[in-house]
Amino acid sequence: MKKFRTFLVASALLLSAHTALRAQNYNWAVGVRGGVTASGITVKYNFDPANSIEGLIDFAKGFNIYALYERNIPVITQGFNFYYGAGANIGSWGRHDGEFTFGINGIIGLEYKIASLPLAFSLDYKPNLNLIQHAKFHATDFGLGVKVAF
């Protein structure tokens, strides 16, 4: 019984390692994200199968630059990845007064990379807490993204 349990644990570890290696099937992706408080140009780099960084230049409520670390987990079927992470933003809030702002962000979402095309689609939730100037918690930022992956 003990050998069987060891076999099951080893099999599960090998299967999860194999799955993690397929978490992302591209290195770079560039595209757009449309969101409630963060919309703009996005660039994502997968520096290993399960970890990535994403930058966003936002034009929705002023001008902000976001940097996010994301952890990727394959779900549902090949091509789908659940991701979550955190990061920071710096920029200006407001179109006319341009108050300097700095904040922290979380992100959670689902991405689908089409196997036969270099396209990735995402749906995410990105709450933000501005700490300087426009100090406020923004809990309504849901976004849709389209990226060209290569």
C-alpha cells in the first residue's frame, strides 16, 4: 500500500510538472487592454512557463504606467491559463490637473491563446489602491485584452 501511495504521489508530481511546462506557449505578447480605470497598450513577457511580467501604459484616467508580476496556471483545456499577481503603478491621475499618483495593484484573470493563430484573449479584474495624491481604492476595473503573441 505504501509503494502504491508513493507511486501516486510521484505520478501526480510528474503530471503537474508537465502541465506547468505548458502553462504558456509564447514568450512575448503585445496588444491592448480595455478596462474601466486602466485602458491602453500592454506588453507581456513569459520568462518561464509559469511566471510572467506585464506592463501597461494607461490612458483612461490620465497617464499611468503599470508593472505587474503574474503567476500562470493552466486550466480547463490547452490554451487556457488562469493568472494572478500584483504590482505597482506610477503616473498622473486626471486629464486636466494631472496629479502625480503612485499605487499598488492586484490582478486575477483568464487568458486564452489560440493554438493555430498568434492571438491571445484575456478577461481580468485589476483592483488598484492609489497611495499618493488621488488616494483611493478602485475596485471596479474589469478589462478585456487582445494581444499578438510571438
